[in-house]
Amino acid sequence: MVTLDAKIPEGPIAEKWDNHKFSVKLVNPANKRRFDVIVVGTGLAGASAAASLAELGYNVKVFTYHDSPRRAHSIAAQGGINASKNYRNDGDSVYRLFYDTVKGGDYRSREANVYRLAQVADDIIDQCTAQGVPFAREYGGLLANRSFGGAQVSRTFYARGQTGQQLLLGAYQALAAQIAVGKVTLYNRSDVLDIVTKDGEAAGIVTRDMLSGEVTAHSAHAVVLATGGYGNVYYLSTNAMQCNGSAIWRAHRKGALFANPCYTQIHPTCIPAADEFQSKLTLMSESLRNDGRIWVPRGFDESRAADQIPEDERYYFLEEKYPAFGNLVPRDVASRNAKTVVDEGRGVGPLSNGVYLDFAAARARDGVEAVKERYGNLFDMYERITGEDPYSVPMRIYPATHYTMGGLWVDYNLMTTVPGLYALGEANFSDHGANRLGASALMQGLADGYFVLPSTISDHLAPQLGNSPVPTDDPVFTEAIDTVNDRTRMWMNVKGTHGVEHYHRELGKIVWEHCGMARNEAGLQKAMSEIPALRDEFRKNVKVLGSPDGINTMLEKVNRVDDFMELAELKVRDALHRAESCGGHFREESQTPEGEALRDDENFAYVGAWEWNGEDAEPTLHKEHLEFEYVKLTQRSYK
Amino acid sequence: MTRMLNLKLRIWRQNGPDSEGAFLDIDAPGIPEDASFLEMLDVVNERLISDDIEPVTFDHDCREGICGTCGVMINGQAHGPEKATATCQLHMRKFNDGDEITIEPWQATSFPVLKDLMVDRRTLDRIVEAGGYISAPTGTAPDANEIAIPKEAAEMSMDAAACIGCGACIAACPNSAGQLFTAAKLAHLNVLPQGQPERWKRTEAMVETMEDFFGACTNHGECHEACPKEVPLDFIAMMNRDYVRSKVKNRSLASQ
Ligand SMILES: Cc1cc2nc3c(=O)[nH]c(=O)nc-3n(C[C@H](O)[C@H](O)[C@H](O)COP(=O)(O)OP(=O)(O)OC[C@H]3O[C@@H](n4cnc5c(N)ncnc54)[C@H](O)[C@@H]3O)c2cc1C
Ligand code: FES
């Protein structure tokens, strides 16, 4: 029987983290080398955790399906990373960052975790600067900041439009230093296909070498999953092509509860799809909303070019509806409003599937050079993709799936419901509630990896001093390897008619249609029957060519899509059960008269964590009730 | 209306590092000009799959020109004809109806072919492991504004750090030299105040590791031409100067 114990420390919120660090069991420096830790993932969360654990003295094995740890999806983050340094003297503080994050998450996150996140955020900026991350600077040589959606202070640190890349290089370089001294062993091009437990505790993993096809077991005293989000369940998203939910899904099947799978963030500023062959959607950083004005023609089915539409026929819908925040309202609000105007028939572009993001005012006010310095590389990217020059015509944007707030349930130590199994970064559910604020994912991934896990993992390890990890010839491992091999054989034998891509695309259509920006009971019910039907057809009729004994990208993908099929069903189930709107989860049945998300705190102020009961059984819902002692529950309003 | 292109492709196919390779000649009709180069390959692959032929293997991930995973030779040019553009960001509107396009993997002895268009670039990581970092264990950092960094230095560091590690510089070089990559990695850290304590040790170790794996630089400049991030050639001169100085500096540091 699972019980959800969040292990929130005692004391006033500002003292909880210190109290906790004092009360966790420690492993003394000389004994750290007697522990092995597996880290899966080398994104911001995984690379920072692996490097920091190795610096402490633990033996770390790190796994990634990329050819190099430097390539994780984190590298694509453009806009920036938050911290409440208050370098701008604009009234920022740890408390304000905490408050904004809880409010921005629409009161569906755990206060204690969010407060800690805000506390360690400043240390992240210090750490990254010391590593040589070239953050943007003012002429005096001190750090620059920008403001970001959902915040009224300037607290975002950035490195041109390449913040994720620079932060990841910092973490990767720290990791490389530990690889060089032998404290970290790197397994690149390694696909983790299962998580192994013994007597209910984490024992290790099973991997497939993506070059040779060899399936191997690895064991350790603790297993850390930092495997990113599952946004690609929608097929089209801003995530990198290889992002997938398999590691966390496999962990879920081994007993780790999956929390709030329905919370997905749809990002308002992406380039609209151009044709049916589109393989992914490209994000235009949200920082563009600082200077770009969003509008559509007031009239319907407009055919004039943007510059032919006079000012009074332009509908600046965010500025009109939300005068205080204007174009900087949180992502969910901006996205839904864009959907509304496009659905009304005001969409722009060849497929009428976008809204304008216009820099004419910024150019006139600050000059082309200033705009270029701030956004040059984003503008170049836009032009390469669309063939249009945003210095002379407005950009076209439309919302796309971007981030998944849901993930494995973790306690205050970042441990899942499987003892010894941890989840970090986008892979866990913590901190962002039902909606994530801009520039807060990088902050959370690095907080988890640099500062939280290295301080909490010893609580699990210390009592195991002197124990060896479960040997890899133990039946739990040999059976897990057999299961992986059986699954491979099964795919190779189907010899069906459609490739894997076909099924992924079909799944994406169902999930986007019924569990995307707006959801309702009838649609979700429909998805609940369509997804299992598609999954059955997929398992009977998918085509995987080639051999399992070597590089086989179809085989890699078939496992991922298979896991997405199950994950999608849980996501829809969760969306169906949560009959309220909150943050990125908008249930049409639950809205204010103005069309804003209407929460139901009486019935839904909890984390919904699902327990796997087997392929043919319904999962069980467990609830972690959320207490709000510091941030008063109010209806969000950005008017 | 989107323009459609009908193309003739020659794609390199090779089953493994030790197998013989050969070109596959294949027509690719009906490719929309708005598709990216990799989306064009996706379409070709879907057609191959429906004919029960294994799809062409190529490396890719972000498809936004930032992760450095993609990269093929397109008509003999690393990342193809568009300047400052990675393969995934190249769009078919840069081609004409009826074009013949030859697609091959990176060619460099230090990048062996793994399968079809996929190569092994692990040697780039070895260069970084040799010293491409600042030793600042987690928790030891002073306040980020304690050390002011002139904006110019931060900008120069960023110009170098923009390298995406794709390996195009090496693939484009007639000697398969690793100078531009290594110089970018060095300049990123060596121009910052935080990078000074390890500057000379880093330079010596990284340059020598580079020489273990890659060819010699004879100043062709093809690397810069192929670079999707236009990393400046000046960094190579900076690296060469630092390398010479590092020999002296490291000896005198050791004798202190
Ligand atoms: C385009 C874009 C822009 C963004 N911009 C911002 C921004 O400006 N600010 C911000 O705060 N956030 C931003 N985000 C969100 C943020 O980038 C991500 O949430 C964050 O980087 C996730 O980091 P991570 O370490 O959790 O996972 P990832 O970076 O996704 O890393 C996952 C790692 O796990 C490995 N892995 C996964 N599964 C397996 C497996 N089965 N076997 C082996 N290895 C595996 C992968 O190889 C990879 O190394 C952006 C996201 C996108 C898509
Ligand atoms: S796929 Fe990432 S740079 Fe091309």
C-alpha cells in the first residue's frame, strides 16, 4: 500500500531547508567513495547532479542516448534563468520569487519545495558564473537582467538567446572534469529501457547500447532519473526530436507514482506549422514578448498584408484585456487567448493559423540595432525557417506544447515512491504546479542537480554503508534483461504495414485535439476510447525493419511510442478526473464569466498521483493534499 | 501555394564501420519548399519504409541548429550551401526543382562512419575532458557580481562559446584539423577572469590532445566557412599564441 509522505521539514518556511540539511543522515567524506550512483540523463539536471555527486566523492555512472552529454534537450532553452538577486533594485526577494512561482503555478505546487527553489536560485547564478558561463553584462561589467512573462520584476539572467546552451556547457564541462579524473563513467548512446527494483527498492537499470544493440544491466546504491519531459506525446512540440517519456514511464510501471500527468504547458510564441510534413515546432523565445506587440486584425478572414492594416483595425487582444500585464501575461493565458482569436477566424498567415508578434514599435522606440542585439539570433532563426524577414514584417506565432509540469511524484528529498529512485528536472512534478513561469525550468533543473540532490541523497545512502549494490547476475536483473529482449523480439516479429512515425503522429492528433489547450469531458471520454484502440492497432500492425543487433532507429522509436501510448492514456484519465481548470489545464466546464481558468480549491487542492496496477487494470489515484500557509489562495488575475 | 520540388538524390549508405558503402540513387518527388532538409529526408525515409527498405540513418535532435547533433555533406559542403546554417535549419526553398543532391556523412578519419550518414565524434569530448573547464566545484562560488567582467570580454567569450560542437569545421577541412573547435573551446574560458588560473595548463593539454586526434592546420579557413555559428578564425591565432606561451608559463609555474 502506497502512502504519500512528502517529508516536508518542520519550522517556518524560511528555515525548512536549513533544518532539513541539519537533520538528514550524512555520509562522511572518506566513505562517499564506497557508494555507486547511477544518473540517467545529462541535461541540466542530470549533468549538474552527476558532476556535483562526483565532486563530493561518490562513484557515478551517467547514461545518455545522445552521442555527447553536451547535446541534451536543455541546450535549446533560449530565454533565460531566474533568480531573485535583486541586482536591479526593483523590489525582488526570495519571498517574491517564491510567491510568484506558487501563484504562477495556480496554487497546485508544494510551498516548501518552491521556497527552497527560490532560496537556492541565487547560488545557481554564482555557480554558473564561476564556471565561466558568459551571461549578458552591462557596460560596467556587472550582470544584466531582463523581465519575463508572469513577473513584474527584472530577474532573468541570460546569455544572448542561448542561455540553455551556455548553462548546459557549464554543467557538461564540470562533468567532463569528473570524467577525466575517473569519478564519472560516461555511457553515451545508451538507451535506458528499464528500471530494476529488488524488494521494492531501486537496484539499477537495463540499457541497450545503441551502436551494438547489446542489452546490459547496471546496478548501484541509488538511481537518479533526470530524463526530461514527455511533451512529445503530442508528436508536434518544441521539444527535441528524441525527447521521450520512456525512463519515467518504465519507473512508473515499477512502482513510482506519476503525478499530475495532465499538466502541460502550451507555449504561446512558436512558429505555426507550415505543412503536413512538419516534424517539430520551433519556439521563439518568450523574451520576445517584452518588446513585441501581439495582435490580429479586428475583422474576420482578413486578406490584407499586415502593413496594409491600419492601426485602428488591429486588435491588440492581450493589451486590451489585461492592461496591467499586457503582452507579458503568463503563458497559459497568452496561449488560450491566441487560440480564441484564431478559432474566431482572425488567424493570420497562409494557413490562418497564427497571430502577429510585431516589433515595429520597439524598432521605432529603441532603434534597429537595439532590437538586433536583444533578439538577433532569434530573428535569424525565424527567417531561416519561414523565409520571412521579421525586421520588416511581423512574426507569426501560435501556441505549441512546450513543457510538462507533471512527472514522477517526489518527496522533499526528490525521491520517488520507490526508495532509492530519484527524479530531477523536468522528469519530476515538483515546483511548478499547474503552470511553469518562464525561465524557471532551467532554475529548477540546476537547483535539483547542483544543490538539492547532493544534500539529500545521503539520507538514503548512509544506512547502506558496507552493503554492495545488488549484483547484476541477480534474478531481478536477468529477468529484466529477458523482458527487454522479449519486447524487442515482439517488435521485430510484428512485420506490420505502417512505420512507427505514422502511429506517433496519430497519437499526437488525438492528444492535441482532446487534451491540448482546452479540454472537456466529452472530448476526454472520446480520447479514452481512441487511445487504447490506436495502441492495439499499433501493436498488431507496426513495421520495424532491420536488425536489433546494431544501430536501429526504428527499434529505438517503437519502444518510445509504445510507452507514449500508455502515458497518453494516463494523461487523459488525469485530465478527465480533474474537473476544474488550473494553470495549463483548462477544462471548458470550469471557467469564470470572463473565460478565465476557474479553480475548485474545495475539491482539487491536491497533487494527483497515479499508481500503476498492470496493463489490464485501472490505475489508483492517490492524493497529496496541498496546504497553503504563506501564499493565500486567490483566483489568479492578471487584469 | 507552396512550391513543390522534384529532386534526384544520391545518398551514402553504409551498414557499419567495417562495411563497404555505396550510393543509393533515388528520386524524391513532391517535396514542399517549406520543409527543412531533414524533413525532406524524413519523407524519403517514410517512402523507403513503405517499400520495406530500412530508412537512412542520420543523427539529429533539436532541429533548431543548437544541439550540434546533425550534420551531413551536401553536394560536398558541410551543412550545405547556406552560410551560418546547420543542416537541420537548411530549408528546401534554397534548392530548385530538378536539382541533384549528393548527401554524404562527415568525412574525417577521426570521425568514423557508424551507419549511413551517422558518424562517431567522441574525440571532441576527449578534447574538452583534457582541460575545457574551470575547476569550480559546486558550492565554492563567490557572488556572481563580485568579479566584474568587461562587457567586451563577456561578448568575446560568448562568440566562442556559441560553438555547437557539430564537427563541421573538421569535416570541411582538407586536413581534418580540429583547430577551430579547440580554439573556440579555449577562447570561451581563456578570455574570462575566472578562466585565468588554469589558462596555461588548459591550453597546453587541449592543444596536445587535439593533435593526438586531428590533422594539422594549414590555414585554409574552410572551417570558418562551414561553421553554422560563424566562430571567428581569430580564435585560432589566439590559441596558437597562448600555446607557445603556455610552454614557458607551465614550466615556470611548476618551478615556483
Ligand atoms: C525550445 C525550448 C526553450 C526553452 N527555454 C527555456 C528558458 O528560456 N528558460 C527555462 O527555464 N526553460 C526553458 N525551457 C525548458 C527547459 O529547457 C527544460 O525544461 C529543461 O532544460 C529540462 O532539463 P532536464 O535536465 O530536466 O532534461 P533534458 O535536458 O531533456 O535532458 C534529458 C536527458 O536525459 C537523457 N535521457 C532521457 N531518456 C533517456 C533514456 N531512456 N536513456 C538514456 N538517456 C535518457 C537524454 O539523453 C538527456 O541527456 C525550454 C524548453 C524548450 C523546448
Ligand atoms: S539537429 Fe540540433 S543542430 Fe541540427
